[in-house]
Amino acid sequence: MTTETLTPPEEIVQRPLNKSIHKKLADIQGKLGRIDKSGTNDYAKYEYATEADFLAAVGPLCAEANVSTVASCIQHEVNAWESGNKRKTSASVVIELTLTCAETGESVVTTMPGYAEDTGDKSLYKAITGATKYAYWKAFRLATGDDPEKDTPAKSGDRNLTEAERDKLAGLMKTNGWSGADAVQFAKQFPGEQITLASYQRALAYFGTKKQPKE
């Protein structure tokens, strides 16, 4: 009589399904609190959250969730001119922030425009830094207590743009192919349907990129 030894079946291990990138982002967003502000504008006397503040808050949670973040500058334009005895530069950029799940390869992408001026050659780096910071801000729904589009006047009082500010914005629009009708359409999203100091920086970023032709 032959005795057959049966090999026991391998232990079946129930592995949890991988979370989608959107579920992971939702988990990260739920864990984030208000962002610290380590930056100080000595001239205007206010504090602000720097790019490093955003990365310090987001980085550890992304690493824990196996989510990588990569910011790339996919579009940029730099202009230079003489102002008095000083050389000034301006830069318009578009930043692409890619968030990828290291387990599944699934990713989401967000883009953010940026604009900056400088009396030296740092306008491009300032524009990239600002746009990257806002890309993280919107992607992770970070809370800083700041709102560049706040409808109510700031402590210093909101106001209409000065002639110099209007000329600067008009020149930027002309360079990038925007029209007065585009400015009117853009301003309709604000109270009073005009671009004021509260929306000026957003207007610079918006019109600081080349107008894309309609398909």
C-alpha cells in the first residue's frame, strides 16, 4: 500500500487593495492643518508662508502615503528693460505639478501660472517659486489664513489700480496677445467688475502667459 503525502496548500494572504491616488490625496488633505508662516515682508509688514513651509507640511505625509511630487516649469518667458540706471526683468511661467502613487503609477497633474519682476536677474526664479507654492496650495487645499482674492478690503484699504499699475498690466497683455475684451471678461469675476489691487497679482499671472488660440 502506497502512502501519499499531501502538500498542504500555500497560506492564502489577503492583501488590501491599493488606494487610488485620489483617495491618498484625500487622506493627506485631511491630515494637514494650517501652514506655518516663516516668511516676513519687512516693507509691507506682513508674514507669509514660504515654499519651504508648504513642503515641510506636505513632504512627510506624501512620503508616508508613497506619493511622489515633481514640479516642472513647462513654459517660461523673460523680458528685460532699462528703468533709469537699473536693469529690470520680468518673467512669466507655467508650473506643472505631478503627484504620482509609487505603488500603482497612477498620477494627477495640476498647472499654475506665475509672474514676477526683479531689478536683477532673479525674476524667473521668483516666478517659479511663487507658482510652485500656489500649485501645492491648491493641490492639497492648504490653509494659511491668506487669500489673495479676498473680496473685502485689506487692512491698508483696497483701491483701484494706479496709472503705473494699469500701464504695466496693459503692456503685459499687449506683449502676450490679450485684448481689452479679455480684460473685461476676466474682471467680471470680481465685485464691481474691475481689476483692483486685491486681484492685481492674479491678473499679472493670468495675462503673463501667451494667449492660446481657440480651437
